[in-house]
Amino acid sequence: MGALLKSKGKIAMKTQEIIKALRATPSRSKRTLLDKAADRLEQLQAENDALFRAAMDSRKESGLLDE
């Protein structure tokens, strides 16, 4: 299954795989829409990564996370 994740009985693709699929989809009529969707997913993933890093840094600083 590698590229897919099981979540509550459903199969979900990883964000980067979705972005890659959107960009690779051969559609002349919806190319702009697919590119915008991929751009938005990349933006959301970057924001999510930044929030996660900030939360982990905060936990390290407060001593809640042992290293």
C-alpha cells in the first residue's frame, strides 16, 4: 500500500502524492484549477509543518519533551 494511508477505514493519499497527481493530471480544460489546488495544498502543508515545528520547539523549551 506504500503511498496510501488507512484512516478510519478509508484510504487517503499523502499530501505530496496528491500534489504530484494534480500536477500530472492531463486536463487542458481544468489545468488552471488543478494547478491552483496543488499550489494551495503546498501552502497548507508548509503552514502545517511550521506550526508543528513551533509546537515541538515550545514543548522542548518548556521541558515537556525529553530528548
